[in-house]
Amino acid sequence: MPDHTYFANLIWQIADLLRGPYRPPQYERVMLPMTVLRRFDCVLAPTKAKVLAEYQKRKGGKLNDDAVDKLLNKAAGQRFHNHSPLDFDKLKGDPDQAHRHLVSYIKGFSANVRTIFDYFEFETEIEKMREADILFLVVSKFAEVDLHPDAVPNAQMGLIFENLIRRFNELANETAGDHFTPREVIRLMVNILFIQDDKLLATPGTVRKLLDPACGTGGMLAEAQNYLREHHAQARLYVYGQDYNKRAFATAASDMLMKEVDHNGGGDNVKFGDSFTDDQFERETFDYLLANPPFGVEWKKQQGEIERERDKLGLAGRFGAGLPRINDGALLFLQHMISKFEPVLPAQQKHGSRLAIVFNGSPLFTGGAGSGETNIRKWIIENDWLEAIVALPEQMFYNTGIGTYVWIVTNRKEKRRKGKIQLLDAREFYVPMRRSLGDKRRKIGEKEDGRDQIAEIVQLYGRFAEGETSKIFDNADFGYTRVTVERPLRLRYHITDEAKARFLKATPDLDDDLEAIDQALGREPLRDWAAAWKRIEQVLHARGVRWRPAWQKQFREEFARKDPEAHPVAKGGRGEGYEPDPDLRDFENVPLKEDIDAYFEREVRPHVPDAWMDRSKDRVGYEINFNRHFYKYTPPRPLEQIDADLKRAEDEVLRLLQEVTA
């Protein structure tokens, strides 16, 4: 029996017919829906007559469309049906009307399949092929490809479709990263996700659920299925996904439906919509979660709804821990996924959840103490959910060459991992690709250099030991207290004609009072504001005058100037500490494991003896500075080597000049 690559290549050859009207990155607009159509046509062929007979009996009856759909699905023996009298063989019979017949054929499907083709926007492509006079030829070529389950079992069909998705996304590599994750990255994530569950998944009758809330074309769902099929064939993994990209959603839903990944929904388990504002799996929980959300995507359109949920539900909702900055919603996805964790209740066969998510570097450290990002990190780490972070090689993705990180988050850490976080530096675990695909120039797990990088990374992960590329930390190692350090405000009193003019312009009724003050205190600067103000109050008291607070404030603005040599200004003028100078305010990030008072005396007091801490403003933050923990010092070259290089460069310049001037 031919393998899946044979059929994928066969379909790939048909794509050549599109050359001209379509550019190669656009081939998938036709080829993926046509592959789906042909598969469904072959699957439904044995029961076609039965479905048509049932449809004739029910057509125009009292049953609603949903009820008729269910009856026809039952007649088809599938979770979908087609009640059109047409099939691919009949579509070849009338070349001139191929476009009308193909549209009519698609409309004959059950609602779940029609929805998929609506999101493929396939009628637009049918019309485009008709205008280019290639539609009939494409349909005829597909009719020759036998995709009946007897020739192509469900598992093999899944591999064919995955192969095509990968090829088409690689053609469109400039945008593929928006909804396509390299397969080897998914394999690494899936291996780590299931790393401690061999015993659980080997238990007969085990059923588990997995969600990808940014599923794109469904690659993560498919790879998770492949892993279970290879390692735990007796376990059942129901996979679910959601995406807001129409074509990506249609592709993923088709893939799930074609492979019959489960008998509890299949393609219906993949939903269309924005996971933030239209959660299709509200109040559901999952054993596993996977995602590669878009990097650096703003969430301004969803802001109002997200903030309303945060304000109304707090931590009982999805976003109570905090909201990241508006131009990067990555951490919103993480909170959304954590909200779908299964609780740990062994007596009820609830074993908690594990998730793996791909981020760029921003969620590691963006935002200081008190910001939305750090509050989210604080919430996750203090709940002891962050198990590990794996740094991937750069240039692994199709539309970005930046560094990426896989976060593993779970509410069921192994005993040895409790209170700990593992950082694994896999940035040098790769082989270069012979041919770049967009920004993707590196890959892992191909064994081309005799190494299996995926296996090596997973082994390092499972070993959970200190080493050059693996480091173990306490949760508290990533936390700090942001302490506000104040220094006293130092003001001098000095009256000038210019300042008098400004003051009297704002408060003309105080002319006589100001003249009396000017006479009493004189024009020499006084570097003790408190003493100067006390004398001013005496002058005003002698005149039987009491100034309003606003006048006092205006006076200080005009006649007080900062002076580092002046005396500190007592708070309230009564010796209850000093007024802080906002311009001299500073902050210290004190590690959680350090005593704050001892740190202050050691690190701050020797440099600024007049400083103090305002502990009422303390904020606890968390950040993960990955590079700092894996930094390798490279000593500078000896001066002799540098001098020798410069001398050689000078000699070369002189030689070239002599050639030019000779």
C-alpha cells in the first residue's frame, strides 16, 4: 500500500495546474479544501444511496434542519453527510457547468461541513478557477485520487493532510508563523508535556482532553495525537482547538474531521472565534494544553471586554492576576489556559493539568514591580505552577529569527520539583538547514549530525539536575521587593524682584505683607528654609495676618529653590522626618531572600547617608533574566594581540595606498 508521502506528492502535483492564476503561496486556498472534498466524497460513497433515500423521505417534512442532519449522519454512518445527488464522478460529466455543480455539491453537506467551507471562502476560489479555465481540470485530477479509507486509513489520511499543510505553509513562510509552528518544536513540547505520564497513559481505558486556544491549522493537536498513537495506542486523547483566522480554522476543523480523531465531535471540537472575547470552551477543563500564540499582538480591540471580565470576576475569572501592556497579549493566553486547569482530585480521577506555551523573551521580564506582567508572573510562581522554561535556538520559526522560549506550567508538579523552577538553555541544540525557509534557518531532532536534539533536551529536562545547560532555582530566586528610597528635600530662601513680581501677579492683595517680609529677612539667601519660614510666620503674626494654604504654596514656589547645600526641610515643619525630594527618589530591587534592612545598610547607606526607605510603597515583583543565569564571561584578548592586528591592518592600508599612487 502506498504511504502517505505518495498521496501527498500526488496531490502536490495537481497544484501545478494552478500556476499562473495563483502564486505558489496561494495554492493552499484551493488544494486543502479540494483534498477535504475528495476525502469526504470517498468516505461517503458506500452509503450515498442510503443517504439520498433518507433525504427524499425527510425533505419538506416537519423536522428542523438539525434533526434532519442527525438522521442523515446516522444513515451515512459518519458525523457528516452529503445529500446532493452529485459526486466527483458526476462532477466530471458537465465541464461547462462544473462551477455551478461544485457549489451545489458543497451545499449538500451537513451543516458542520458547510461551515468549514464557508470559512475556507471556497466559492471565491471556484469562481477564480472558472475564470482561469482550470476548474474542470482540477476537479478531474482529484477524481482520479482514491482517498477511500480502504486505500488510505484515517491515521494515514491525517499524515497526508499534515504533510500538505506543512508544505503550503512553508511556501507562505513570510506569514506562516502567524498560525504555523515548526513540527519539531511541537514534538519537543509534546514530549515534555507527557514526560511524567507514561504510567497514567498506559492505564487501560485512559481518556484525556487537550486544548489549543490558538490552534491555527491544528499542527499541535495533530502532533499530540501522533505521540499518543506511537507511545500509548491504548489511550484516548480528545483534542480541542479554537482560532480566529478563518482559513486556519477551516483547515484544522477539516483535519480533525477527516481523521476521526475521536467519536465525540471530531471536527466539531475545533471552534472559530476569539479566545479572549468568545471563549468556545467556557467552564470546561482540560488535562493538557498547548499553544503558540502570535508574538507581540496588541489586544486593543478586546480591551473593553477583557477589563470588564477582570473587574467583575477578579481571580474567579480568567484575567484577575493582571493585564499586560496593550501591545502584547501573550500573557493573556497563558492566563486563559490556566483558567482551564483540571483540579487535582485523585479520588475523582482528576489528575491536574499541564500546559506548554511558546513565547518570545518579552513575558520573561517585561514590566516592573506592580505592572500587569510582573503581577501575572508573581501569581503563577507563588502558586508554584511554573515548572520550567526552555530556551530554543534562534531562527527556528518561519517569520521571526528572535529567541523563543517554551514555558511549562502545571498544577501537579512532581514532588522533587515542588517549589523549584528549571531553566534549560537549549539555544545551541540545533543543526543548520540546507535551505532557509523565511527566517527559519535551523532545525532540531533530524539526527543529521548523529544527534537527536529533541531527545537530548527531553533527557536533560527529565534528569532535573544542575549542569552547564540546566539550572535549578527556588521559586523565590526570581522575586524581589521594589523598595522606594527617598532623600530629603533641601531648600534655600531667596527673594528677588522677579520672584516678587510673579508672586504679586498671582496674589496682588498680599503686596504689603510681602514688603514687610522683604524688609525683615533681607535679600541674602538663607539655606535653612524651615528657619526662614518660621521668621516669616512671626512677621505675619505681628501684622495680625494668617495666609491661606494656597498663598503659602504660591510663596514657596516663588521663593524656595533647591540647593544641595541647604538644610533638609522638615515634614510639616514640625520635625516629623523630612520631606522627600521627588527628583532624588530612587528604587532598589531587593531579592526576596535578602533582609531588606541589611541590604539597605550595605548597598545604599554608604553612598547616600541621608537616605531612608518608604516601606509603605513596597511592591513585590518577579522577573526571569534568562541570559544572566547562563552568561559566560569571555575575557578580552591580550593587548599584544590587538596591537599586532592593528599593525597588520596599518601595513595593509599602506601597501594598498602605494599601489594606488605608484
